[in-house]
Amino acid sequence: MPGHKEASTRLPVVDAGIPGRIVIALQQHIGAPAEPVVKVGDRVLKGQIIGRASGYVSAPVHASTSGTVTAIEPLPVPHPSGLNIPCVVIETDGEDRWAELQPLEGYPEAEPDLLRARIRDAGIVGLGGAAFPTAVKLTPPADAAIDTLIINGAECEPYISCDDMLMRERPEEVIQGVVIMRRILGVRACIVGLEDNKPEAFQALQAAAAGTGIEVVQIPTIYPTGGEKQLIKVLTGKEVPSRGIPAQIGIVCQNVATAAAVYRAVRFGEPLISRIVTVTGGAVREPRNLDTLIGTPMEHLLDRCDPHLTPEDKLIMGGPMMGIPLRDGSLPTVKATNCLLAATPGDQPNQGQTMPCIRCGECTRVCPVNLLPQQMYWHARAREFDKIQDYNLFDCIECGCCSYVCPSHIPLVQYYRFAKTEIWDQEREKKKADLARRRHEFKQMRIEREKREKAERHKAAAARAAAKTNAGKADAGKAAGGAKTATDADKQAAIQAAMERARAKREAAAQAGAEPKQTANDADA
């Protein structure tokens, strides 16, 4: 398809400047949102952390310039869901004063764990569009034997040229970032792939990579070769498994802009607070690439490129195939913002009235993942979400090729996005229900256990009481028996003593020759 890249590559990259207000979303990456570490009224410096990563798959966010925090609240940001996301609002002071940075000395020989920590603390995410935390991606599973690092410079979608200009103007930063990531992964094979419609970038990278062992390769300009799985297939001949990741076949893939951000984070201690953004489309008179602070309002970028928007024109973050429509120009840029397309009706592909599917099969012919878009469309339309997954819905990369060629102008990708969202919602609800069920079952088990333990305690207490009673009776019986025995013995002793006295008297009387008189004591005896 037509590239439309020449218009935005005629001029060099320039600084977009400092807007009066910066809005920094606390979630502009895949994973858990960052947690704010500042409060309203705080003065912040450029590069200062304002949101701490709240999980392993997460990334911190930093102030992109100096100023005062005026609000921390949910605000609209460019996202397919259209939902508000918690943001930190900074009124800029125009001074652009940096916080203290900590460059990593001797980084070429630094330990991989230290390099990963620097990348994680800098809040670097994939800048090719997915925004997956880079430090996590550079920590592959323990059972994955990584042997190849691929750097994606295949900027295949029409109109977008930010990576092209980065490779032209800052090739050393890209290559040095690749060297750092290669050291972290411990691999020897490293390939930078870019399309053959970027000859200036190819020459610049080749010169920067001389003597590093990094291979710079040109590939055919075919959309969507810039997709991760498609680029891996073109460069290596290997295929990533269905719903799998490149690490399963020994490969890690990163974007060229991500590599440059890694270099600046490690070498200079700079967090990810800016990136190059392409501003282009038929509704701007001076398309170009701008070095943009994260959180800059889209309208600030438009103003730098002499816009002439009409009611029929649309603002899109990204390209015409996979971009996200914007409701207005006040939305802020995020880390994944690579392009702002001010699109006229002629810039938007496959515009026309939607008609019924004629089962022509064109969508199947062009699908780069070899899916069956027509069948997926029918099941998505019928809300048959179990059946659509049988056609590998989640392998769809939403490239828009099927919608582009559809003669009935059916927005096929929108149906797939709808189906994915519904399935994710159902999975979340199912997990919530399963969690509630497990909690209920655990509560019932706890109640039953407590009943059993209580009954056992009562039974044990009763047994102890019965044993104590029986022991008491036995002791009383023994005492009574002992007392009776003692009384009989005393009587016998008394009788024996009386008899002994009487005998002694008789014997005494016999010796004296007189008959003794009977005494009262004798009678008693």
C-alpha cells in the first residue's frame, strides 16, 4: 500500500517544546498501573519518579519536565477502551530543571541484573506500540534458551516515520542500546531488520554497527512485516507458536526506539520521559517528526505543524491501519504514541457504506497470520465467543489487512476487538465468580471444622470431668476403707493391752500368795 512517509521525513527532528500543562497517565504500559508517590502541591523536577511500579509486570512513570502537581485524578487518555485512567497533572514552570541523575559507570562490563534494574527503574517499555515492560521482556523464562536478539526497525504502517528518523539521526544510540541488551541476554546472534524503503537509515546503522558483530539487514517493504511474529519469520524462517511468545523459539524481539531508550537510561541515567512522534496527514501543512515530552497534549504537537482541520477530518494516534481514533486534541501523549495522524477522508483506507458480506474470500487471502477472518466475523457478530476462539481469534494482530481489502467495507477488525474484549470480560467475571465460590466453600469448611473442633472439645471436657469424678470416688472409698481398718486395729490393740494387764496382775497376785480382787478396769476388759 502507499507509504506516505516522504512528507514527514523531509525535515529534521526538532524539539516540540514545553507545553503549559503536562498530563502523565499512571498506566501507559501493559500490566499493573503505577501508584502515585507525589501529592497535589508538590514541586517536581524533570526525571523525578511520580508513579511507582506496583507489580512485576509494571513500570514506573516520571515527570517529563519541572513544575507543580495540580491534580491526581482519572482523566481521558488515548486508549481503545475510551475509559478514564488515573493521571498526574503538572503545571510546568518552563525551567525544565533536571532531578539528579545517576549514570552507570563502566556499563559495558556491568552485570546483567544491574542493567535490568536500571532499565526497570527508568520505566522503559516497548516503544513499537505494545508498551510491554522492557525489563520483563529481557528476563525470559528459565527454561527458554535464548540464542538470538532481533531489533525491529521495520516501520511498515503508512505515514509513520519516527523510527526511520531516529535511525537516521541517532544510529549510535540505537546500536549501543542493542549492545547493552545483547549483554543482558548473553546471546551472540543479533539482527537489526528494517525495510528497503529506508536507505538512509540502513546506511547510518551499518556504519554505527561496524565492528560490533551486529548484523543490519534490509527486508522487503510489505505490510505488516513490522509485526513481531512476521519479522521473525522473514529474518529467521522460524514461526512463533499459536498464542505463544518468541522466547519459546529462542528469540527476543525489541524495537529500535526501545534500544535507544535503554542506552540513555544506562549511560546517562535518564528515565523514559520523551520520544520522537510523527505528526502528519492531509490536515497538516508541515508534516514532520517532533521530539516530544511524554504527557504533551496532542493539540500542542498539531500547532507546531500548521494544521487546517475540517469537521470531516479525524485525529488518530498511530497509523491509518492500526491507530486509535481520538475524540479531541486535548488528550496527552503516552509512551506508546508514535504518530499523530490528522487524517482527511482520503487518508483513511476503505471508507464507504458497510454492506453485507459477499463471501469473496479476499480477507482470507491477505491475512498475514493465515486465519479465516470471514468465519471470525460471523461468530463475533452472533456473539458466539466460544466458537470464534476455535478459529484462533487471539492470534489476530489487528493489522487491518482484512478490512482494507473488503469490498463490502465491513470494519472487520472492530468486530474482532469487540469479541476479544467480551471474552476478556467474561474471563474476569468467571475468575471473580470462581474466587467467590472458593471463598464460600472455604468459609463452609471453616464453619464445619470449627463445629467439629467444638464438639471434640466438649467431648474431651466431659471425659475429663467423668474421669475426675471417678477418681474422686475411688479416693473416697480408699480413705473410708483405710479409716475402718484403723478403727478395728485400735480396738484389738486395746483389748490385747487389757488382757496383758489382767494377766500381769494375776501373775503378781500369785507370786504374792493372795487372790487378786476384781477391778473395774478388769471387768471392763
